[in-house]
Amino acid sequence: MGSSKKRVQSFKELQLDPLIQKGVDSAGYQRPFPIQELAIAPLLSGRNVIGQAKTGSGKTAAFGIPLLQSLDSRVNRVQALVLAPTRELAVQITSELKKIGAFTGARIVTIYGGQSINVQFEALQRGVHVVVGTPGRVIDHIKRGTLLLDSAKFVVIDEADTMLDMGFVDDVEFILDSVSENRQLSLFSATMPQPIVELARKYMRDPERILVDANDPTVETLEQFYAVVNQEEKYSLLTDLLGRLKPKSTVIFCRTKYGTRRLARELERQFQSVVPLHGDLSQHQRDHSMSTFRQGNADVLVATDVASRGIDIRQVDCVINFDVPQDTLLYFHRVGRTARAGDSGKAYTFVSPEEFEDFARIKQMSKWQIKPLRPEDASHHLESVQPNNQGRGRYGGFQPGERSRYGRRRWTQRGASRGRNFNR
């Protein structure tokens, strides 16, 4: 169901502070997206808000505009805190807030693991109004006494379901217990599993509940395809697809760091502008890859699922799942990197026979058609595959011994076909 609450048709209807309105205009915001239409006004009025909307739907501005409006730039203390599950998302949120608040004098700092804590300490010591951070590093600063939240009156938990899936729920509760009970709290999430409902019940008084319709344009403009292909033939299909489509911006997902690294290196030999993103890279290297891709200086980003959650890269033409994710929900996070905020996009998934069951589970869960890419793909009746849903968890329900056959495999080269096994 969608929300029946009154929507605003223009940011000017909100009667924002003129300096914030100037930032909104300068950042290129035009007509509000649905989550912005529904969430900004209640937040401006001081209400707690639970917002459910898909990634790429404009949530950052939905909470960012009221957050910046709540600040008193004369008070040189932390007045707002935004929690994000990943470093990349925290940096992205900070960038967006700085655009909207460019004329307000608001000082915003990002704190996350992988960056020198002393650099962050010096930034906090100079005085900031807004802190955007990951839970672990925020707790580090709280315990060291370098981050005081007694003046924080506006708190946001972004991508709450991802936060929960990554095991941060206890950290989030610790942080919320460190903030005044008089704070205004907003929680944004793509899904609402029961633990998030319980978290909201514990920390939010009479929240405004906002659900953006599931059929919003970010889904309607996404075309999804699959191809059935042996693992060693995936590379040839990938290069053929990239050659035919010639997309300006592509994100390719692999299951493992090993496969990501290998695939990025091989593609670099044929395509000049390829960057990798995986957990073995330093934070500086990850930031460089994201910046290079986001600025259009690389056409292809090859990534593990570190990039599938909450990263807002505008104008991604297509997503290619080189490997089918074992966790069903990761599929939807991955393909959500394209067709964002009203743009159109395409998603392609390469399915090896070993991945039939995982993909059948995805098709079973999807409300939208995933079409065969080629005539021969339609001959594989994947609908007849009965996935075993017992014990499905954040790792897709595989038992420890069973996962080993999906672990690292030797990288092989087949000279004639240039086939590659990048799968681990």
C-alpha cells in the first residue's frame, strides 16, 4: 500500500530557509520524488518518521533538507547525526548534504573506519554541526570522548535493513542510548523486517509511517534479463554483450574478491577504463575507484557486493551479475544500482547450471519479469527448479560444508575460446 498523506509538488511549497532553498536549486533538484514529497513536511514539523522506500528514491534529500533546516549555525556543537552502514554511503551522504547546505555555513564531517581517527578527531575538535558516520567508528569516538552527542537533536538511521543485515543493531542501540531522548529520530529502509519494527517501537514515539508505492518508476523503468551459460563461457558472453550494447556506464558484480580482481584485470586488457571495488582494497583505493567511476572517467566498475548497498551512482546504464548472488536480497540491491530516481536501465544475470537454484529463488521472489536474453535461454525451464528455502539466512542458507564448493576455484585460461573462470 502507498501513503495517502498530502504530497508537495514543489520544493518552494515547503517554505524552506532561503539559504537552503538556494542550495536545493543549486544542486539541481527540481520536482520532489515521492519519498521527498511525503517525508520532508513531517520532518520539518518535528515528527519522528519511518520511511520505507527503495534505494535510489531520493532518501538523502528527504531527510537532509529538514536536518539542515533544524541547525543553528551559531551553536558550535554537533546538532545532527546520520548513521550509514558503509563508508561509501557515508561519504556519499556527506557530499549530498554539503551541496544542499552549501550556503548555510553548516560544517559537516564524515567519520568511518579505514581513515585516521586522529584526522577525524582534529575535524571534530574544530567544531562541526553534522556528523555522518558508520556505527563502529561513531562508537569509537563516543568512548574516547571525542564525539559528544548531548546537543544532537536530529538523528537519522539510513539503510536500516542493511545496517541490521551487517550486524550493527547493537551498535545502533548503543548510539541511540547516547543521545538525548528529546531528539527527533528518522529511520529509512528499503524493507521493514521485524527487528527494525522492534527498534522503531523502542526508540520512536508516535512516528509518521511513510511507504512509497512499490510500483514507483525506479522499478518500472528497469528491464531485467538472464542468460544460461557455463561458468567458463561467461567471460566471452560478457565481452560480447558489452561490445553490442556499448553502455556508457556499467557495474559488474562478482561473488568474491578473487573473482572481482581477476575479472577487472582481464577486462582492462580489452577496455581501457575499468576500475575494481572490493574489500581487499585500501580505503584510499576504494575512494579512488568510486570517484573515478562516478565522475565518468571509467566506463566499467567491477565490484563485490560492497557496492550493491545504498551507493548512489547516477546514470548507470546497466548492471551485469557475472555471478548469481547466493543471498536472494542481494540481487535486488545489485540491480537497484541502475534505473534510479526515474532513470531507465537494464540488468543482466549470467546463470550457470550450478546457480540454477539460487536464480530460481530470485525469480520466485521477484514481482517483475526477468526475461531470457536469447532464444536458447528460454528453453531452460528454470521455473521448474524448486529452490530449497530451508534455513535461508544472510548467506543464502548454505551449510558451512556446502559452501566450500562455491569457494575459490583455480583461474583457468582456455586459449581458443578465451574462456575464464573468474568465479572465486
